[in-house]
Amino acid sequence: MSNVSNGKRKRGFVSYSSSEPTCGPSKVPSTASKPNMLKRFRAHVPIGKGTPKSPGHRFYHSAESDSPEKHTADLEQSPSKPGHTLTAHEEFTLHSSSELLQCRMDERESDYTRLHDLNVFCGTWNVNGKPASSVQDFLLVDDPLPDMYAIGFQELDLRAEALVLNETTREKDWVSSIESALGPSYVQVKLVRLVGMLLVVYIRQDLREHVHRIDASTVGTGLMRKMGNKGGVAIRLYFEMTSIAFVNSHLAAHQEEVERRNEDYHEITSRITFGDDSGLADQRVVLWMGDLNYRLNPRGISENEVRTLAHNDFSALLQFDQLFREHEAGRVFEGFHEGPITFQPSYKYDPGTDNFDTSDKTRTPAWCDRILFRGENVQARRYRSHMSLMASDHKPVSALLKVPYRVSDPDLEKAVFGEELFNIDRMTNNNLPSVCLSTSDVDYADVKVFESHIQCIKVTNTGVVPCHFYFVSRTEEPEPIPPWLTVKPSSAVLRPGASMNLTLTVSAPHYLLGELNREPWREQILIFHLKHSRDYFINVSVKFVPSLFGVGLTELAWHSSAVSSTSLIDLESLAGRTTAPRVMDVGEASRTSSIWSNGSVLTSLTSCTEPDINCPPRPLWALIDAIVERGSQTVELFFAGGRRRDLMKMRDMFSVGHYDLSGICIHSVGDALLVLLESLPEPVIPYAHHQACLVVGNGRQAGHAVAETLPPIHYVVFMKLMAMISMLLKAGRRSSSMLSLFSNILFRFPPSDLPGGKRASRDKKAVQFLMYFIGT
């Protein structure tokens, strides 16, 4: 795959010829002053969950893709290449004939619309937690200036408060810097932030009236696949008739984590959902920017040679680019393109200089910061880095993109609408919608934690009118689909004769593991509702496999006792245990607490050989001991996330009493520890003891006195964890981030309606309580 620019072949995703930007739409053709025959319908049309995702959702499905994740079905390709959006007729959805009318109008979109171009600036910068600075040399580099700006930052704030509480003052500072550079000619359309990922969109003031249906979404893929230190944020808007989605993402770090970066990408694309229940696949244009963290895997050349080539021979290095290879293999960014890369790697530099990293780690230069795009006839007019900005260890990267959009001609639209309405009126309206489901029974066997099991049901429209389906709840159930099941798409419209796949994915959420261990058999009747027609029933039966993830500390100790006695307890029987085998009484634990708090002895609770002597929860001990042994020198421990295959391996090892974790990635070990703690039915600090721990007076002695009132096994585990944390902090790990993280997990406060200030006060008290036990 190659790019062509100025007659030279460039490495990249797709071929484009470089062209100078033209002036943007100095005046967008306006439809506001012309009458529209459909306004009289709008007051009568309910828009909500019971109606199609209108306006803007694709009501029919084109043959552009047969992937069920993209909500598409096998249909003949319309010669007009219809898009996802509708105009004035979009809300005329009272009955099936109107849905057919929408399909017909989509097919003939080119008959009543005209294409125009929008110049869009997309910029990305990982600011490495640095304070706000001038961005004029970043944003004001095009003449004429773009019509629209989409600016994404990563690592806006590296402090613990940003990670745990999602609060930061840096957002305001950077936004002020942007607006100072752009001036009053631009207005903010939307801003969204998740921890350190900030995405903000601006548009020329004279074009603001053409923007509508603005929405945002966030996805965390960091710690336990939900924390926002990694992930993506998105803004979706419509410019006239065209939907445009902007995505700013920060994917997994480290040279070797290619697979994890790919997983992050797919997690973001599948979980981004806007208010009308549409996703990224439903948008006509997607512009993706961010610190994607893909590195170089140079083969046969030295680090010095890499750095030399990084200054002047980019094509020689791009053959080693991880993103290029993964995209070429079809593993990520399917359907996306990228402009030709004609700038040196954006990472990693000594802050304040243009010198590649000279620290002890000497990171290999890489194009971590990228901008990709998907959409018909979207083109990269310029793609560059901004070397003059030196505050961070990353250089900003930007692209000037030509984005086509459609504008409706009201007179033409009225004429086409009338023609199609007349044609549909001639059809009979006595035919109810009907479908055929390939099966109404779906069975899943042996679903284990950390796994996802997928099955598909083929839906075929066997009627003569479009059919709109969605799932509805039974009277006694709040949601139509249980939390352990996802169905995609959950709502769609099929044209007559069209087929598509429903993808049913079963997995075990962490917060349900305890419940699924106690009741592993689950059955659900899904009500597949066909609008203006009958209901269909889909029976879903699942057998989850109990695991040690989701059992309580008492059950973990009983399991350890059984393993040490060479007679493994059936996991399903553990839920009935109400007392633990003898672990260590409070007095014994208290006598070791002062040693533990110094982090000098972490093996006071040793493995046992008899179930009635000293039986700690050995899976928990194995994870802690591995972290103590290997985690002190690990960057981003607990924050980078683990590998799914490692988590599955540990799950299986623990179930049969094997605890040698020497071959497991330490990030995966950290992730497993957090999942194990988070899935405990009762947190390490039980709910009944929260208040006493939060109101304890100042002083270590008072803190220890309160801790000794915990149930013995909870106290022992708590002290062991405090010893581990103390050791990690002394090794130089991020203290505030780690304390905030573990205070949330060890207390695991139930959801509450506390205002932000009171929640922050409570969280600070929890951190203070932990500090009594770590000697800092």
C-alpha cells in the first residue's frame, strides 16, 4: 500500500495527491428561508426509544459491509450511495409506509442534494501533564484558516485526582489557550473529557447555524477495561445533512503491547454510543486522532541508524511501523485512511528540545501520534507535525482534511418526496411487517470469566414493507436485555427481502461475578418486537462456570484449605460457607502489623499444609507476592491493564491450586489482583465498618485500633495489601494515584447521590485511613 504525493511514493494507508486547500464554504447554501411541506408532520411524530433512531440513523442497510458490528445487511447497492442521514422527512415515522418512504428518499438522496466541501483541522497532542501554553503555532498554520477545528489532547493531567475523580483544572487552562489563539471568529461546538483525554470542537461563527444534533460519548479501556487513563472520547455532530464523528483516543503504551492496542481500538469502536443509540459505524464521516502508541519494530538496523533515518528517510522506517502493519493485515482501522507521512516521528523527545530521547531508557523514535479518517471522498490536504512546540515529550500532529457534506435543495426535495409518496400510496397498506428468525433458541455452555461467547441469529424481512424491530422489556423487568448479554444491533430497519445478523454476546461482568457464582444457570426470554406487528420470543440459556473471581475471602480461604489438603472443593459449594478456616486471630495479626507497615516482611502469613491451621486465601497471596517480587520496577503498574489471555490462564491455574505466576506479565497480575478485589461480594473493608474507618481520629495508633475490629480474615488481607503498597511506594511508584485507586477498591463505596464535594471529602478520608498503615 502506498501514497502518492508530488510524484513521489509515500508509505501510508491510501493513495492521495496533494492539493492546496481552497476557501471553505464562505456561505453555506441555506434552506432556512424556504417553506418545507413536511413541517406539518413534525408536531405529531414522537421521537424516542419506541421509534426508529431518527433523525440521522440509517434506517435501511446498505451492502457496504456484512459485519454485524456495523449494523449492516446484505442489500443491493443503491447507485446514489445513500448515507446515514435524512432531512425534513426524517421524522415522518408514524407507520411502515413512512419507513419505506424514508428508504426511498435515501436511495434518491443525490436527486435532491448537492455536495460541498468543508475544511476541517484535526490536531492531536500528548502534553505529558504539562501546564497550558500557547498553541498558535499549532492551530494557526493554514491560509485560509479552516472552517472547523477538532483538537484532541492526551495526558492533560497526570495527577491522581484526575484519574480517580475525573477532576482537573488543566481543562480550563488549555481551552483558554485554544480560544486565545482562535479568537472571536470561532465558537465552541462541544467539549468532552475523560481523565486526561480532552476533545473540543470549534467552528467558524458564521457556520454555527448549520451544526445540529450534537452529542458526545466516552469509553475507558485502562485499568480493568473501564478506567479512563486509556480509552477514547468522541463528539458527533451533523453539518447540514452529514454526520461527522470525531474521536480522540489514547491507546495502551509500551513497545510490545501491539495486541493490547488493537483490543483498545475495537473496545472503543464497539462501545462508543451516542444519545440516539447510534455508534461510530452509523456515521457518514469518522475522523480519528490521538496518541495511538503504535511503535516501530526495526529489524536489522541499530538504534543509531533508526535515529539517523528518523531525520531524513521516513519511508525506510515506515516499513517497520506497527500501525501500518496491523492495518495492512486488517486487524485495526478497517476502512480508514491516512495521509502521507512526510514528517519525522512525533515521539519521544527530551522536553524543551528537538532531540530524541537521551534518558537511560532511550526510547526508539515512533509515529505514536496519528490522524486517520473514514468517509466517502474525504481527503488529507495536509498532514504534518509541529516541531516548534517543545513542552512535551511528544510533538503535536495535525491534518487539514477536505470533508464533503450534503445540502438539501428544498424545492427538489419536495418534488422527490411527492413522487415517492404517490408511489407508496398506490401500494397496499394491508400487509403487516413480518420476519423470519433463523432460530429462537440460543444456548451457551461453559462461559467463563474473561471470555466472551458469540452466536448469531439471522433476521430476514419476509414481508413487502420495511420492518422496524427493537427489543422490549417484560413488565417485571427494567431492561429488555440482561447485563451479561449484549445484542447488536438492538434496533434496526430492514427493507423487504433484506437479511442481517443479530450478534448475541455473553460475558460475565466483574460486578456480577459473585451472583453468577451462586446462580450460574441463567435463562432469559428476549422479546423481539416488530413495530406495527407481532412479538417474537428468543430463548437464551447460559451456563456460567464458577470461578474464584467473585467469591468472598472466606470462600477463598476454604478453597486454599481444600487445595492444601489435596482435595479440591467444588467451586459451586463455596457459596454456602459462612465461616472461614482458621487463618490468624486478631491478636496474631496485630503483632505482625508494625512489621508489615514497614514493608520489610511480606511473608508472615505463609502457605499452609493443613486446612485447620494457617490458610490464607492463596490466589490473593500469589498475586500480591508476585507484585512484591517483580512489580517495584514496573512503570504504570495497575494502570496499564493486563492481557486477556494471561487473565484466563490465571483463572484456570487458581481453580486447580497452581500459583506459580513467574511466566505471567506483571501488568496482567496487577489487573487480576484488582479484579479479584473488586469482585469480592463484601469489600476488604466491609460496608459495616466504613463509617468507623472514615471518622477515625488522627494518628496511626487510632487507625490500627479501628482496623483490628475488622473480621480476622479481612484484617489479615488488608494488612498484607498495605504492606505491598508500602513497598511499591518506597520503590518510587506514584503514591497519590495508587492510594486513590486502592482506597476506592478496598472500601468500594456503594453508589450514592452524594454531591461532588461530599464524595471528594469521603474519598480523601479513605486515602487518609490507608496512610496510617504504610509508614508515609
